[in-house]
Amino acid sequence: MIQGVQLKRLKPIPDERGMVMEILRSDEELFEGFGQVYLSVVYPGVVKGWHYHKVQTDFFAIVKGMAKVVLYDPRQDSPTRGEVQELFMGEQNPTLVRIPPGVMHGMKGIGTEPAYMVNCPTEVYNYERPDEFRVPPDDPSIPYDWKRKER
């Protein structure tokens, strides 16, 4: 696992009315702070990535559909520099992922419906000076191919 990345298995609690699922609580050790909450949707087969933040930590979960979430560690001072971590997240595997600053990340919608990601980052989005840095999905410096893998 990439240094600083943390996973939390989420527990859906169903009853005859529907379901509730806590994603992130301010009283758990994983919590760092609150900036905002937003929703991002990725269509099946589409890649959103790569990007990273210099200050912000992301805490996100796929709450509808399924997505392949991929992390890459380019940080000079990290013992996991150069490592790739692939996660399959969503309705079939409800998980929260903590992504520290400097770790590149992206997601690809998998399955037949859009995947809905809820993020609770530590910072608010600054429209004048965004803490968001983008890299193309096929950047040759990142050892990852977004194509579907036939196992």
C-alpha cells in the first residue's frame, strides 16, 4: 500500500425502509478536517485522471456504481515512491479511501452505469488558485495502463 493511503471498509446498514451508510466521522482517527463535500460522476469506460494536490487530503467513496480507483506515488521522499495501487470501489465493495497530498489519483467507471463519487476533502476549492494539478491519463512517466485487463 502507498504510504499515507488508508482504507476503511464501509458498512451498509439496511432495513425495510432502505439503507444508511456512514462514510466519514469527525470522531474517528482517520478524520483530519473538513473543507467541503462534493459529488463527481464518471461514465462507464471513461477515465478521470491523473491529478494530485499539494495541500489537500482527499477522503472519497464511490456510493453508486463501480469504479477502478488508481493511485500512483511520485513523491521524492516517500518509501513507496513509484508504487501503483489499484482499488475496485463502489456498491460491490463499499470503501473509503484517504489520499494524502502528492499522491496522483484517478478513476475509471466500470460496469454499465455511471459511478458516483462523494469526496470530503480537507480544503475548500480555491477558484483563483486551485490546489489541483493535472497529468494526462496516458502520461509515460506513470507506469499504468488504464485498459481493461483480462485476467
